[in-house]
Amino acid sequence: MQRITIDHRKPTARHPEKAHRPDNPILRKPDWIRVRASNSPVYKETQALMRDQKLVTVCEEAACPNIGECWSQRHATMMIMGEICTRACSFCNVTTGLPYALDDDEPQRVGEAVAKLGLRHVVITSVDRDDLPDGGARHFARTIGAIRAASPETTIEILTPDFLRKRGALEIVVAARPDVFNHNIETVPRLYPSIRPGARYYQSVRLLDDVKRLDPSIFTKSGLMLGFGEDKMEVAQVMDDFRIADVDFLTLGQYLQPSPKHAAVIHFVTPLEFDEYAALARAKGFLQVSATPLTRSSYHADEDFAALRAARARKLGAAIAEHA
């Protein structure tokens, strides 16, 4: 009898956990968040480099609306540890399933790609890897080390999972000393059961607080998507929680529904409302705020990091002058 081996690691559909859900109609996007595809030669060069280095990008996997603009400027957010996530967030376009084993050569390839792109600032993110004992912390640390070796002048921003129930994982990543540690809250606490069921709001806030406790010199960053039905008071409360955790940089952007099986867009937040949120965040003391319909975690990350560093320098200068 012929023996058949089934590979249980590869999902039969991109979102198998969403297949049984009723469809949510996709609302027509307002004019202020429409984007055009890019035909730029630089875009194609960036795409070719990602293919040649066998790298995954969150730009493609998460269907980011800014991919045309960013890749045309040689800015690509690399997603390490594969393209299959162990979580099943209702907003996310990344494939859900049991991931493959880690690729030991990936950190070196990421470092080489960063050097070839000539990046001043790079953002590295990952899928959730709840299957790994350390949640992928060592792989993050190795990737940071490889970038430092290949491109010493490049500043490094990481966008990590929450390392839920992974004791010691955060310490491994912080010890590698990224310039910016980003972990997104994504939405307000009330909506976690439906939008981010595999995560815990206060675990995410604690993670950001612990980064500052372990190394106050590392910038911390987090963000929310708006449009799930949250209200302004709930967003303001998250801002307050972030400030208690001493988060430096806040991003706010419009949620865009990837497919009828994903969480529905309840409302489109207007540019004026984003401006109001930005003013509120600055009043609460964030060093840097990015709040626009098309804002994403790594959108304009290079320029934002420069502004973030300058804001800290001004704040320190003011504190020194006050106590002189």
C-alpha cells in the first residue's frame, strides 16, 4: 500500500479560519484614501531584489496601500520568520496556519538586502510565532546583528509580536539594541475579542513599558487602526495608557478591509478627525505622532525616525536648561 504524507504546515487556504464567516460588504473608499499602482523602475528593482534574496515583505502580505510609493523609494518592510502566522486576527491579510521551520540563513540575507538598498533606516517585522519557545526572539536578535554587520550606519526599527507567555523573549530582543521597538496595539480594549482574539491588550501595553524599563534609550512606538467602531474617548484612553508606559511615537491610520471575510469597516475617519487625534496626542506628550488615513507602522519611517530623534534632543535640552 502506498503511504501518503500530508504536509499539515501549509494552510489549504490563505485564511482557513475565516472561511465559515458571513461576508461583510466592502465599503467604497472615499477619495482621500485612494492610491495608484506604481510603474516606477525603482519599484520593480526593489521587487526584484526581494525575490532574489528570497525575502518576504509585509508590504505585499498585508496588502499595504502605500507599497507603490514606498518601493519606488527603495523602502521595503521585511517580514522575517516566514509568511504564515499562528494568530488569526480578523483584520489581517497575512496567511494563518502552522508555519515552517525557521530559515537560518534569513538574517544574513536581510542584512545583504539592506546594504544593497542603501537604507538609512529599515523596519523589520514578523509573523506571530507562537509555535517557537522564544516566539522568534533570537531570530530577531540575529537579524539585528546581521544588519549591523552588513550596513553599520543603518538605524533599525523592529515591529514585534507580543511574545505572549514567552518568558525571557523580550530581554533577548532588547539586548540586541534596536533603535526603535514597535509593537502595535491595533485597536481599543473593548474590541480585542473580535478584532485581535489571540492577543491581550494589557500584555501589549506591558511589553512596551518593559522595553523602557530594560533600556530607556530605545525609542518605543505603537499604533492603532481606526474605523472598527471605536469612539474618541476609547482612543484617548489608549493614548493615556501609552503615556503611562512612556511610549514615544504614536501612529494612527484607517483600517481597510482586505476581503469580505475580514472585519468590516464601520466608518471612514476623515482627515480632519485624524488632525484632531494628532493634536490630542501631541498635547498628551508623545515625541512624535503620525495620524493620517494612509498612515501605517513603517510609512515614512526614515523621516519619522529623524524627527523622533530631534524631538528627544530638544526635550533633553529643555530639561537641562531648566535645571541649569
